[in-house]
Amino acid sequence: MKILLLLASLALTLASRAASYEPSKVLPPEPTREFRGAWVATVANIDWPSQKALSTPVQKAELVAILDRAVQLKLNALIFQVRPACDAFYASRIEPWSEYLTGAMGQPPEPFYDPLAFAIEEAHKRGLELHAWFNPFRARLLASKTPAAANHITKTRPQLVRRYGEFLWLDPGEKEVQDHSFSVVMDVVKRYDVDGIHFDDYFYPYQVRDGSGKYMDFPDSPSWQRYEAGGKLSRDDWRRENVNRFVERVYRSIKSAKPWVKFGVSPFGIWRPKNPPQIAGLDAYASLYADSRKWLVNGWVDYLVPQLYWAIAPPDQSFPVLLRWWAQQNTRGRTLCAGIDLAKVGGPGSSAGWPPQEIANQIRLTRSQRGASGEMFYHMTTLMNNKTLAKFLEQEMYQQQALIPPSPWLGRGQPGKPKLMASNGGSSSRLEIRWAPGGSGNAWLWLLQTRTGGKWTKEILPSAKTSCTWNGPPPEVVAVSAVNRIGAVSSPSVLQARNGVK
């Protein structure tokens, strides 16, 4: 009996020692930094909801499935289109509910919910950033079958609207237009906990041809003539300056209201032909009046995502050549991402389109390009439906999670070092680690890093997650760091098993 008691006591002592942890000066490796985003387009029900007038539960389930796929693929941001054409995917006091949500413009969801608020809440539960994507000057698609709501701008201020091609547009040369779109953006910034505001490539519209094949000019003669009476700029320069003023105003106003909210633009991938010399194609500077290089050089964006929707090999629009040129313009060190077109990848068993390897090579080139910081995919439906591509990305390109690159120009503060506590409940095969914020301010994310058998692994957790349990062999070392909303990482708090490898 004495021997049995002695053995039991020894076992308890060994178990206690095996699961006993103490503070350590071991430093975990630096975390991977890479912007991994995807666009979620709502216009014409491209990505979400899959069709108009779905029930609220079905809409929510579809959106949750998109968020879950993003987590599965180890993405870290979604760009959610909330204003396709002077309408809203949120409870706006300025513009009507989108027809792409309920089937009738101005009609709220029933039972009621706010899709943007729901998307933000569910994204943040999963540790994802949610950026609100606006089309600043598109007013409506003429293909729309339902009537415009009484509070749509085509009804309330028709004098600001121009018909051009298959769309109705707001005229950026009108001050009332600038003020209206500005108020829409800032309303969302102030009322919603978004992580970013995003514009795509539509400023002045892409040029269209008339019946004879000739390019038509944008019909902004009234606003141009008022300017021309006393202005000094050419019409093209005046149009560019209209867009420049709007972009700068939005950027500075976001920073004044909420400095941590990022502002990003995804312009057409070619700034001007012959930049660099081998490049040919559409001149966005001269036709969309989008001087996106100026926005980057002047620091009016926190991130820029040129839409590099071309393959690597063709010289006229070579993906790596264009990416290198954009990186050379990034003199302020903003976050520069490659916009990548997943829709060009062929489906399973298809010989048409790009092979998944083209996307892998584009990601590798982006990682190797100094001054570039990640990629953004167009668009989410491809990642939902092309399971071969999704599996390829998950297993080959994104094997571990990554933090979004930091934005130190938004603030220099570093979060406090977390407080760490270990408990084993008397079992050698169980370990529970709990942590809490250290110092002032809340963590946006937690970076959990563990070492087992000499190998480090990491996990990026949402702020609400403050514990982790191992029911099998516990790790040798556990490190937890806090991450704030501009991407700064605290010093790690580290615990090491007393009998672990030093």
C-alpha cells in the first residue's frame, strides 16, 4: 500500500511539473505580414445576395458562408460593396435601400436587419477586417427593371444626373454632387465600425461609343461652362482636379473623424500607356480622369490596389512589369496590393482560362516585389464556386494566417503587453492559457504563437477570444501579443514549460 501511495504521489508531482509554466525570455518569430483581401460585389447580385428578394435568414446564411470561406482560405479582409449606385446596403438616412437586396429600391429587409452592421459584427467575430466599398459617382444602371425610389437622387436632384451609355451618372463637376457623395461616405464612417473605406476604378465613366463607333464625350457641359467662365484649367485637367479634390477631401475627413479607418482605392491597373515604356492599353489618366499615381505619391490613400487583371507573360500588360512600376511610385511606403482577377481561372475540368498556377505565380511575384504588400481578389463568387482554385490557394499559398501590414503613418502607439496565466487542472495532458489586455486600450486581435518539438506555429484570434486549451501534449512555449487597429504588435508575453527545452 505504501508503495502504491508513493507511486501516486510521484505521478502527481511529475504531472504538476510537466504542466508547470513560468515566464520566459524566448522570443517568437516575427509574424507574416500580407494583405489578403477579396471583393464582395453586390451590384447586379454578382456575389451577394445571390439573387434579389431572398429572405433575411437566407441572406444572412449566404453572407456567413462567404465569411467562413474567407477564414478557411486565411484571408484577412473583405471589401463589401455597400453603395453600388446611389443606393444603400445599410440603414441610410440619405439614400434608399438597394433594389439588389430586396428587389424593390427603397424597401428595407423583412424581418429587418442592417446588412452592413451584420457583416461588420460577423467579420470581427472571425478576426477579419471589413471595408465598406462605395461607387462615388454611379447613379443607376439603366437595365434596372424596378422604379427608382422617391428619395433616389434621380428623383430628388435630377439636374445633377447625366445619362451616358448604359448608366446614369452623377457629374463630378457639380459641387452638390461632391457634397452629396462625401456626406454618404462620412455618414458610414461615423455610424459604423468599419475598418476601411474603399473606392474602385469608376470615377468619370469608361468611355462608350455611339452608333457610328465614335467615342462619346461625357455630357458635363453645364458644369464645365460655369467653370470655364473664370477658370484656367483645360477641360481634361478640370475633370481630373474634380476627382483629385474629392479623393483628398475624403481621405482627410476620414482621418479627422476616425484616424484608424483606412482609405483605399483600386484604380485601373495602367496609369498611362508607356508607363513603363512597354505598356499599352487604356489611358485611365486621360479617359477616367483618375490620376491615381498622384493620390499614392501625395499620401491620400492608406492602401492602393491597382487592378492588374492581366497574365504574367504578355509584354503589353505584363503583371510583374506593372506591379514593379507601381511599387516604384510608392515613395511614402503605403500598403500596395496587386488586384488579381480570379474570374479568369478556368473551372474544374475546363481547358479554358488561366490555370491556378498563374495565380500562384502572381502571388509569388507580389511577395518578392519590394514595396508590395499583398493581393486582393476579384471576386468572392469564384472562391465560393471554384473549389479547385480555393483548395489550391489554401494548401499551396496560404498555409498559415497573416497579419495585415501595419500603417504606422496612422499612429505610433503600441498596444500593451498582455497578461498571461496558465492552468492545468492537475492534469499533465491538459493546459489552459488565459490572457488579458495589459496597459490602456483594447486589443483588436491577438497573435498566439506556440512552439512544439522546436517548431513554431501561429494563430490570429479575434479580440473576444482570450483563452486557449490543449487536451493533448502541451506546447513547450506559448507567446501572446496584442495587435491594434493600425497593425502595431505589442511585445509578447511568453510562458515556457519548466521542463521544456531552453
